[in-house]
Amino acid sequence: MSKSGILEALRDEEKSLKTQLVAIQRAIEAIELADAPAPAGRGKKKARKVVVVAAPKRKRPMTEEQRQAISERMRKYWASRREEKAGQ
């Protein structure tokens, strides 16, 4: 192996080790920050999420006349559907 090949391999290994070192340092910092006590005093309040709940819909009872009208419409509807199906 030539000198340039050896130097290139060593430089690649150095880059890899530096990347690992940075990752380890960040992990250590994260652990230290997690163990640190909360700062004393008043901090900023977090914004609350506003949850909007829709009012329940009330059911309006149908009169007998309304039921009869719906019933008649549906009879006509299904009769026409049967005629269309029979005609095909």
C-alpha cells in the first residue's frame, strides 16, 4: 500500500472517530441537562390548547304526518327502483 493510500485511510478513520466523539459529547450533554434541577422563579407559561366541543344536537320528534309523508316518498322511490331493475 502506498503512502497516499495509508494517509487517506487514516484520515477517513479520523473523520469517523470525530463524528463518534461529537455524538458521545451530545449524549453526555443531554443526560446532564435532564438531571439538572429546574430553574427557580417564574417561567413562561405554555399556551393552552383550546378544545372546542360542539353542543350535542337535540333530536326533534317527528309528527305522525311527517312520518307518513316520508313513508309515502320511500314507497314511491323503491317502486321506481324495482321498475328500473325489471326493465333492464
